[in-house]
Amino acid sequence: MNYWFYLEPYTFMFRNEHKTVIYNTLNSAYLVCPNDAVVEQILEQWENAGNGYGAVLAEKDLENRVVKDFVNTVRESFAGDCVEYDSERPKPYLFKPDLFLNTDIRIKQEKEKTSLGVRILQNLHEVTVYLPASCSRNCTACTSYCKQFNHCTICREGILNQTDYTRLLHQFHTCGIQRVNLSGGGDPLENSYVRQLLSDFAESGFKKHLYLDFSFLSDEYIEFMQQTNLILEVQVHLTEVDERIIESMRHYSCDTVKWNLIVSEYSDMECLDSWNFPEEALIQVCPFYSGNNLSFFQDFVFTDLQDILAVPIDRKTIFRHKALNDIFFGKLTIFPSGEVYANVNYPALGNIQNSSLKELVYKRIDRRKCVVKGA
């Protein structure tokens, strides 16, 4: 007697060189597949979509205790089933859950230029704009922080002027972008670009986030926030935390002031535990990889299988994560040089002075390496 051992269409199989995990999206049950030669053959058959998400088992296969326990575990978790199979009849066929990603974006060629529809800009929802600025802080990793998370940095004067930035923000407002991050480096209130742009776009539809180091925070920002409908992102390095910062968190306790605590060492985590931060403070912890703190990331940042599966994951989420890197998709970064990036750790998409915003958004989607998983 032969058996047909199959997985349900709502069950996913994730494999790497070390292990295979079966995940049921209906009840969030998962199991780590045992290391066994017969089980490996079953997994290979499941992986082949042409097999109908099933594998043929002989009766002798089920005499193997590891295989039998594996079959029972799959059945008990409702991830699949094992039924008698008559080899003279066609095998049952189930569609393996897989994502067909059509990478061909319909465009129209006109005089060797790409003509794009307005809808292409609907794929853009967040832009980070770096403005020309100087700073006296001399942070040791000034130009590195911004490559891992939103952070101010020093940018020299580029080809973009005040008029260019104003034109850009008008475009952001017109195409319905949800959020614009502004970084002026140093003290933003001493930056003419920051003052002018935020004043001109005080009533814009997008949310405006301004990044500054804690050392520049003052009461003047409260009035400025009220005038410009601004959200303030205050950057704090944990080595600098003292009672003055805790008091500032109490003083500026409102939903338009957010605190970004930058951690990179074990002592930073001890600092987090030791200080009594106000409950009303909006705090986000930002891990920074310095190149010499891998063990810190292994202990505090990296996730294991239990962490990943702690929250139920549905089919759509799995498909999205298979295709896209959520961290960068829908985002652009623009520097004073005019260079535009989907990910600042990859080559620029182009220059805003030479290409339209539509063309750059198209390039971001078409150049999948910046936004697609596995790139």
C-alpha cells in the first residue's frame, strides 16, 4: 500500500542549508523538520511544484519511526495529511503556494524617453531629504549613522538650491507622499533651508519629521513645532544619557517629540535598564553596527525562529516578504548633490536635476536589487 503525503495550500515550507520549517498560516503552528534521509526526499518532492505539493510514501517508509512521527506531527498541526493512494489512479494535485512576480512594468517609449503615468508616484510614500549643513559635534560615526537609520549628518553645499528644494516639496505634496524626513545637521534652527522650507510647507498634507541631536534641543523648538506642524526626532547617544536628558523628556512630553536612543554596546543596554525613562516619552531604540560589535547584535538584535513566528503571519505577508524588502520599498533619499537613492548603501538611482521624480521612482521599482529580498 502506498500513501499520498501532502501539505495544504495554506501551509508554507521555508528552507535553508541548515533546516526546513513547515508553517501553517491558519493556526500559526510550525514544526522544524527532522534530519532524516527519507524526510529529506519528502521535502524535495514538496519543493517541486510539479508534484502537486505531495509525496508518495511506501508502507515501509512509515516503519521508520522518524518518518512516522513526522507524518503524525504534520497531521496534528493540520498542516497536511497522509491518505491511502492507488497508484493506478492519477495523483491528487494541490497548488503549492507561490508568488508569481511580474517584473515587467508597462511603459511607453516616446523619443527614446520613458513616459510614465501619474500612478507610478503612488508607489512612493516616504522621502528623506538631506540639506546642506555644518556641525561642531564631531560625532565619530557622523557619516555612518545615516546609512543604517534616519540620522542627521554633515552635507556640503551641492547643486540643489532653495528653489530646487521648494520645487521638490511641492511635488511631494502633489503626489500624496505621506512623510518627509528633513535633516539639516548641526542646529536645524540655524539652517536657512530648514526654516524656509518648514515655514513654506506648514500646511502641507505630508508629515514633516525633523532630525536633530539632543545637544541642540531648546524651548525655541516648541514654538517652531507649533508654527510648522512639525514632528521632532531627537537623537540621543546612550553614552550621553544623564538626568538632564531625563528631565528634557518630561519637559517635552508630547506626541510631536520622539526620542531616538542609539545603542551599540553592552553598556548602552545597561544604561537603558538603569535609567527611569518617563512613561509618556515616545522612545525608539536604534541599534548601530560599528563593525566591531557583532556579538552585541547577536545578543540583542538578531532574531531567531521563535522571535519571527511569535506573531501570526498570513499568506499575503509571506508573499510580500518573499518579494520585497519592506525597509526600503516606497522610500527615497535625496542629498544636496541631487543624487537620489532607494538604499544609500547601493549606487544612486540618478540625479533629480537630470531625471524627473517619476523616472526615479520607476528606476527604484525596476532596479529590484535595492528593494527586493535576497538582493
